[in-house]
Amino acid sequence: MKELHARVAGEVRKVVVGHDEALEDMLAALALGGHVLLEGVPGVAKTLLASAVARALDLDFRRLQFTPDMLPSDVTGTMALRAGDLVFRPGPVFAGVVLADEINRTPPKTQAALLEAMQERQVTVDGQAHPLPDPFLVLATQNPVEYEGTYPLPEAQRDRFLVHVALGYPEAEEERAMLRLNRRGLTPTGLQDIQPIATAEDLRAARAEVDATEVHDEVIAYVVAIARRTRELPSVSLGASPRAAVHLLGAAKAAARLSGRAYVTPDDVARMAAPVLRHRLVLTPEAELERATPLGAIRAALEDVPVPR
């Protein structure tokens, strides 16, 4: 898996400067077959990063630009007349990699159209289930929810994303390096040079490698203790679910493999706690008024839970 990360990162860095940790989080999720939510203010390369990763994967790729007038059938597909018979016409969700751009720009009804696809890996139309490809990966981007014209994702849908990757502004040197990249007009020319170097078989092999990662009982207890502690914090009204604990352990396994190890350490768990849990915690109104954040709650949980030795 470490080699797969190096190959994909080499292609992505043709057009994306910085965001190394975000790229690691994305690769960890993709190796597990999980979905990725990228959040950041406009202009910090959310869509560019997602497009570059998608191009580096040798899978069928579709992009969905979410808008306020988009319908659920625009995502999943619809029944259509063909030669006098009603047949299913698949929507753009039927692809190996789906880039859901600005997912919180569309109303909740259309956002919910992705729920079944992301969790069950199938779409049900007119009572008939249609399986999605394997692998099936969703890379979604969103603007911060306080921006005008956005619809916050419901808790149930946020819980379907394995990791929530927050992209901030680059460092000064990274921004200078970004300005040195070759462009045709405003578009980085390197985007067309990205080669599809990771196949579906590579992703399945990475998933098997992650599944085989050794985890001691003490580390499992550490993951459970962190999840349970988030539910007890006075600033949190909705803590990490059991599914979040499963995702955190899986992400820690992937982080261990990216570090070249076949076993999980508590540091791997702590490293992945923020991207796996930050979008699943709901703060109390009082805590929000005091400008508390989910990241602060995660840090508090990590500080309160003893680290196994």
C-alpha cells in the first residue's frame, strides 16, 4: 500500500502543491473502499485535488456538479421508454469514482439520493435494485456550511463518509510553488498529464493488505474508549457512533500500512481520530455559542483517555 500511495501521490503532485496530509487521508479511505468528504473555502484546490486523485485511478470516472435545481433522478438514473418497454437508464452514480462537487449546494432530497448508493452499494429505482461497480468511491467537496446558498448535510449522510478532510490555505512557499506551475490560461497543464496508474485490482489488494493488519486488544480498547468518551463530553450532544469506531479502527490500520508497518499503534489511532470523527460529532447549542469546535472535542477526548503502553 505504501508503494500505491507513492505512485498516486507522484501523479497528483503534478498539479497539486502541498496538502500532503490530506492526500494521505484520502488514500487511506480509498484503500478501505470508503468515501471522502473534502471541505474548504472556495479556491483551496478541493475539486482539483479530487479530480487529480480520480484521474490517477484507472476506474470509470464521472463528475456531478450539484446545483439547487438538481433532482434525485439526475444522480441515480430513471426509467425510460425504449422500444415500447420501460427500461432503467443508469445515472452518473454508476461509476467507479464519482466526484460529487459542492454536494452541499443541492437540497437535502437530492443529497439523500446518494445515501443508499454510498452505504449499500446499490440504487433502487421503481422497486428494482441495481448494483453499483466494485470498487465504488465517492469523492465529495463542500464549502463551509456557514456560506450563503449551502444546505448542511444531514447527520446520516455525513456518517457515510469515512473521512472528512479539511483543506486550509497553503503555506507561503507552497503558494509560491503553486504559482510556478505551468498553465494554459488558468488551467494547470499537468492535469492532462496525470496517468491512470492504480487499477481496481490495486485497490482490492490494498484493501486485503489493510484487512490483514494486526491489532492488539489494547488498541481496540483504546478506540472504543475514545468513541465512548466523545459521547460523555458536556460540549457534545451527539458523539461518535459504533460505526465511527469501526471506521476509526479501519483508518488506523490504513495509516499503519502507509507508515510501512503491519500492526497498529495508538499513534495511528490518534492520527486518524480527527479526519474520521470531526464530521460525526454534533455540539450542544451552548458549546457552539462559545465557539467550541468538533476538533476541540476530539482533542479533549484524546487527552482524557489513557494511551496504552
